[in-house]
Amino acid sequence: MIRGNAVALILGGGRGSRLAPLTSIRSKPAVPLGGQYRLIDIPISNCINSGINHIFVLTQFLSVSLHQHIRRSYSFDHFSGGFVELLAAQETTSDGSDWYQGTADAVRKNIVYFDQPGIEYVVILSGDQLYRMDYGDLIDTHIKSGADVTISCIPVTREDARGFGIMQINDDGRVHGFVEKPQTEEELDAVSTDPEWINKQGVDSKGRDCIASMGMYVFNAQLLKELLSKSDYTDFGKELFPEAIKTHHVQMHLFDGYWEDIGTVRSFYDANLNMADDNPEFGLDEASAPIYTRARFLPPSRVSGATVSNSLISSGCRLGKGTVIENSVVGLRAITDPDVTIKKSIVMGNDFYAGEGEEEGDLDVPLTIGSGTVIEGAIIDKNVRIGCNVKIVNSSGRMDTSHDHPKCVIRDGIPIVMKNVTLPDGWDLEKDV
């Protein structure tokens, strides 16, 4: 069912410094995911699967590749009236006042796009979370409860609650309080919810007694316009939402599926490798709610005597004889020479095959992973040329290195080889970083 009375606004987030260097050349929603997707494909796919086909993506940092991906991936037929549109902030004044100052400010500067006849509900989403949700259920909760604002929430343990905004809920699910990242036992006691009440909502509490905000909202369109027009709030979670609790009916929508906030290199790494498990918490192959992305028309991957286990191998790859790939995600057009070892790693692949758009100097090291190379516990960004007998293994267990290194940095204990880098024969992480 197409929900023509709803529009989705996907917030692209800030600079994504905790995901650097993956976000040093691209916006956070454009970061590759699961071999052949991007983070932005998750909320857009959820919208399409939920019948919401009026979708805006708000961003301002390094949005060129994101814009290209959206333009190439999402084209609706003329009869549905659907669209996915990128709204990028532009600096047109000398004082920089046109830049988005926060999530609420980003929406305020684009009110014109949802202040339209027939638009009753605005769904506010994040562009950097991994989950599968039918937003129709969220909207139905909003309508049935007669709420002005509805927020999607998830039960969490007390330990996890220290990293979230926690809701105080009454017996009918109405939100009457909000505490940002409670730390003390006294604060946690004040915002705790009886696990038995959670069980009665059809969700197994599993002992969890705190209700955390997922940062997803449904607003009555006119109310959202009013709240933004009559205030100078810049952030939803810290300012606008807590204020709405005081003056309007704010309802909770309880969700208990897989949900991961991809905010750090470690969370990004773990979420990707989990998708390669035998029983992933987030499966890419759910027919009833597929994840959409750009159609590239690549050939099937060719495996020539390689051994692959618990891994995702994307289209267009060529894996050489003797190559061993374990617990890894391998992206589009990745090519390995014989006897390469890749374990517990993310190899993002290539934007093109060797010879396409290459400079003459590039040919000294082919667009491949050379023979004898070992990659373990690492992230290899796109278009990386790796020579023979290269070793990308954090053997010494370093957690972080200087972010100024031109080829590779370690974040959260994970080596990250940056996009378009060349690693010559014999390059060794332990010696060269």
C-alpha cells in the first residue's frame, strides 16, 4: 500500500569523524556496506518496502558520491509519483548561516518540501543505522494512539542505556519524560520500565528494563512545521523532542528487531562481518523486504580453485587459485592473484576493472591483490592496488595510529587502507605504519 499522505526525511548526519577515514572522502550515508550496498540503501529500502515513496535525503558534507548513487539507483515510474531526492545544504552567505546547524535545523531549512497539500505525516529517519522495519507499523501506532509525535524505541539493558536517550513511559505507552545517557544508578532507576510491562506489549524483555530512543520519529506535518517555525532549536534528540514531550502527546512505538547504529569503525566492521555469518542477525536475503541498490549488470564472480567460507562475495569478482577467504566481505570487482589470504576483513572492491580510466603510472601495480598477500582483521577501501607479499595484519594489537598516514591508519584496533592507495610489493603494516 502506497502511503501518499506521508513523506520521509532521511538525515545524512554530520561529518562522521568517528568513521574516518571511511568518511574522509564521502558522506556517512555513502559508506559501502555488505559488499555491494551503501548505508543509505537501508532506510530508503525500508521506506519503499513500507509504501513510502516520497523520500528526501538531507546532507551537507561530501555529498557528491551519495548524489551519484541515489540518482543511479532510484528511479520511479511516472505513474507512481515517487522519488528519492537529495537536499544538500549550500553555503550562499558569507557567515555560513545556510549550512545545517543540526538535525532540526536541517529539516527547518527544507520545510517547503513537506508543507504540501495531502502530506499529513513526516517520518524522520537516520541515514547511518542498520535494521529492517515496516514504517507502516510506526505510522499506524501514531494514528491509533492519536499522538502528535511518535518515537520508535527499543528495549536495552541498563549498561547499554548509558549510551542512549531513555524514555519514561506510562502504562498506555505515552512518553512523559526523557533522560539523555543516564549514568548513575539513581538516574537509571528513575527511567526504568517494568520488564513485565514490556512483555505485555508482545516483546520479550529478556530482563531489559530501559526503553531507548532509536532516533526515528513520526510527526503530524503541521505540528512539525509549527514547532520548527516558532523555535530556534537545532537538534531533534536534545532540544525539539524533549520540548514536545512537555506540550504535546508523544507516543512510543516499541521495536525489537536487529538494530545497529553504525557510528564507529568498530560497529561498522562488526556489522559487516556479522552479515557473513551462517546465521546473520541482519540477513540480506529476506525476500519480503529486500535491500535495494544500484543495478550494475556485472558478470557472476569467478572462483578458480579458491577456498571461501562464511563470507559474502559480490558480483564481478575473480578469485585466484589457492586464495583463502574466511569470515570476510568482498566487494564488487575485487580480483585476487593466486595464494592470497583474507580473514575477518572487509575488502570493498573496485569501481572499475583494470584498464578502465587508469593513468599510465598506475599500471606498475595492477588493480588486484597480489600473490602471497595476507589481510587479516582489516578494512580495504575501494580501488586499492596491492602488490605481492603484502602483509596487512595488526600483529602488535595497536588500537589507534596517526590519522596523517597517507596509506593506512588503525582505528579501534582495525587497520584501514584508504581509497585509491597503492601498496607496493612487500609492504608490511607493522613496518610501514
